[in-house]
Amino acid sequence: MPVCSGIASQELTAKSSWDRVLWRRQPFPDNYVDASFLGQLRTNTTAQFPRFLSIALSSMSILQHLCIVLLFVALFVHLYLGTVDASVLVWTSVAVSGLLACAGYPFSFNQSIPGILVLSFTLYSLSPVVRTFSEATTSDSVWACAAVLFCGHLAFADYRMNASCLSQLTSTISLNMGMCASVVLSSRLRLDLDVFALLLVALQLFAIYPLLRTRIYVRFGSLCTSDGYQIPCASIPLTIVLLVVSIYAMLPHSRLVALYLHPILVAFVGILCPLWMRYTQRWKREMRGPWDEAVVS
């Protein structure tokens, strides 16, 4: 009987043709496929393999965030040691923000003056409270807490470089952790004006600058690389300016960080990591075949 049933099954299979449909009952098991199943396998038909230049240009968003954090830390050190006057820092930061606002969207700075004045008055009113925030905490604990918060700020930051018309903060976790780190560091300053200056700079670097950067990207457009990636034109000069300013601000206090550690980190993020990613593209495999979901044309 087993031999006869096997012969009958083979004859039935030979006489019947298998179709990849579910609406018709067929004399085959549910997991049956014919010999031509893998013959329709297609590999890397729609996969994109970016070139080194596209990956390197895309990493500039990460470099900007790194430079912003280093610049803020350098400004804190200047205020902590008294090498920079707080009033000069306030007016300089306001002037730079005004220039960026005019470059991103003309006349927007004039429309935002009332809101900026109210926000500045609020920060100045809270400065005495922030200054006494960590009086009972040791400096080592404050430095460690600020370092952890800045690492979280970088980890949750939005690194997209789309020149979109929607200028809004998409990563509130990163913003909150950056502002918390700013408050923690501001609590170690001695004067209320220094606290106000550092908090105002933190607000401009971590909250206002991302919005202005998006507007600048929209206004100056994007360039298309040879492999089809869109890179905002203004991202290159903005990254260079932030890199130079952050190194210059840190140089008087730590030549090791300014001339060695920071350039090494920039080279690792902007050169070595893109080379590594480009090298690993050889193992990329995208398989398509008859098992894919049906696409309605």
C-alpha cells in the first residue's frame, strides 16, 4: 500500500500543475514549492550603495553636534575661570543668532524680538535659583553628571540633514538632556550674570540653532551627489565655522583637547567611519523573489 500510494502521488503530481495561488484548492501541501522557486531569486535589485563622498558629507551633521557640545563646554570654562566677560558673551551670542535668523528667513528676527525679550527676562530671573542648585554637591559629581547628560544629548539627537520646510524640534529628549547638562554646569558659576549668559548660550545652541539651521538649509537648497543623495549646500560652511570656533574657544585652556583629541574625533567620525561603512557595503544583500508581498500597480 505505501508503494502504491507513492506511485499514485507521483502520477497525480505529474498530471497536476502547481500555481502560486491561495484561492484554489490544489493537491499539494501548504509549504510546497516547485523547482523553479529559487530561479526567480533577485539579489540587490533596488539596493543602494552610497559612495564615500556621500557618507562623509552626511556625517557633517554629527560633527556639528560634537562641535556645539565642545563649544559650550569651552564657554563654560571661560566663565568659570573669569577669562570672558558675561555681558560680552550675551551680546555676541545674540548678534550671531540674529545674523543666522536673517540668513535663514529674512525679517524673522524682528518678529521674534518680543518673545526673545520675555525668554531672556525669565532666564535672568531664574539665574539666582540655578546658581544655588548644586551647592551641596561636590564638583566631581557635577562634572560626571554633565558628561552623562551630554552623552545622552548626542545619542538622542536628530542627525537628519533634510532641507525640509518643517522647522521644528524633533528630538525633545536630546534637547532636555542638553539643557539639563547646561543647568548642572551653570550651578557651579559664581555670579548671576554668568549663569544667565551660559543658560542663554545653551538655549541658542541646543534649541534655536537647529531651527535656524533648517531654515538656512531650505533657503540655500541642496546639492545632488553622483549617487543621488541630497546634501544641503549650507551644511559645509556651517560645519567648518563650528569646527574652527570650537577649537579656538578650547585652545586657551586645553591644547590637548583643541589640537589633538578634537581633530582625532573629527577624523574618526568624518573619515574613518565613512570608510568603514563603505567597506562593509560589500556584504549587503537584498533578496527579492516570489515570497515578497504583492505590490498593486
